[in-house]
Amino acid sequence: MRLPCWTLWKHLNRTRVESVIKVRKLTTLEGTVDRYSGVTVDVQVQISSDTSQDKFGDILKASVKKWRTEGTAVAWLKVPIHCSRFIEAAAKEGFCFHHAEGDFCLLKLWMTGGVDATPRFATHQLGVCGVVLREDTQELLVIQERKTQFSQMWKFPGGLADLGENIGDAAVRETLEETGVKTEFKSVIAFRQQHEHSSAFGRSDMYVVCRLLPVSYDIVPCDREVLRCRWMPITELRDHIKTASMTHRMTTLILHGLKHGFDELDIVDERMKSVNKGQHFTLFHRKLQIL
């Protein structure tokens, strides 16, 4: 039901007045205290969007003074993008960026002196690739990427894992998206660590190599990402002149596994109960022969 214009105007005006009164009464910010003596404040919960930058600055200044008196180690401010004008006032109090994501940024102020002990945000990105082996034909599923300076190099399908995605699930998903081949995760056989990665936005890169079992064999490559895709004999890939060093080493490992068994290579995953109530984690380790 639509409100009459006069009623609607009174409602909006009353809401604005109540908001102004609330801000006027607010002298310091309240937040959630953690076990490290830090306090986290969600700005949009306590500060209305029409609060002036000067008013917010006064409230923040009083808050910082209060937190220092209370022995707070670090203050965190979650600032939504529509309140970004408050960042300047926070910077004047010594806050700096910790990270930004989606429609908010998180600012921090270390207040105990000495070395800042807060952890950096996202020191690494996590990538995966799938080594898909057809044991009957001794062939591996390989691709050449489109739109890259290394487009002539054969590599294994893969990409970045999504937030909250398991390593094996990411490898299976990326393989399906790029090649159309359905697979099943078997194990981790290696991982690569690389710093100063060219496409990691200044982060370090961890790249996990997964052994996958093919469930289907027909190739339907992604035209947007993949230039070529094929099943290639392992020895042909090993001896190919346009093969990266890591790909070459993986062929050596796969040939060893075919000859001696993959128990020497496989790092398997095990779901285990966390010390945190109601949570679980995945532990990767060598397969054990328990008597």
C-alpha cells in the first residue's frame, strides 16, 4: 500500500531526525572485543550514512582515546563503500588499510607500540591443476592456453581455487570447465611455491598438482580459454620441446607411478575433526598401511 505524500514526507523526515539525534548522542564507537585484545567496529551499524566527515572524526578521535585507556591492542574499522569519505578521518587518527573486498574495506590501527603483530591479509593465492591419466592408453590430458605468451606450451588444465573450495574439488571443476572431461580426485602428487608471480597481485603463489581419474573421455574445450586440447602420450609430452619444466617433471613422476605404483607418490586427503567445535579440516598425508 502506498502512503500519501504528506504521510510519506513525515515518515522520512522523522526517520532522518531520529538518525541525527542518534548520532548526536553517540560519543564513542562500540565494537566486538576479541581474545587478542582487539576491537572490531562495523561503521554502518552505528553511524548513519548522512553523518558528516567532521562529526565522524570527532567520534573516532574520542573512541581511539578510550580504547588506548582500556589497553586495546588493535582497532579494526569495517567501512562500507558508500561511507568511504570516513576513511580520510580514520587516516588522520593513524588507521591504514588492511584489505578491501566487495563493497567494504577494513582499516586497522595498531596501538600497543613496537612491531605490528597483526597478520597480513592473503599472503598467498592458491592454484590447482589436474593431471588426468588414462592408464589404458598411457595418455595425459593437456591443453594450450589462449591469450597468453606461453600459448604454444602444453600444460595441464587448472586455475585458481575459489574461496572455501577444497583442493580436489577445484582441480575437478577446472578440468571440466576447460576440457569438458569429467574426472574424480585421487590424490595430490606435488605442489609448487613461487614468489613474485606475475599475475598474483603481489602475493606469493601456491600451485597444487592433483592426480585425477577420468570418468569421461570426450573433449569439449572451452573456446574462451583453451586454444587446443588433446590426449597426449606421456612420453611425447615428456620429450616435447614446448613443455615447461614442471610439466616435464610431472611426466617423470607419472611414469614412475605407472611402473612402481602410485603409493610412492600419492598424498591423500583425510577429513578430520577440528578442535573448534562443529568444524572439520582436511589433512593431506602419505597413505598409511594400518595393521
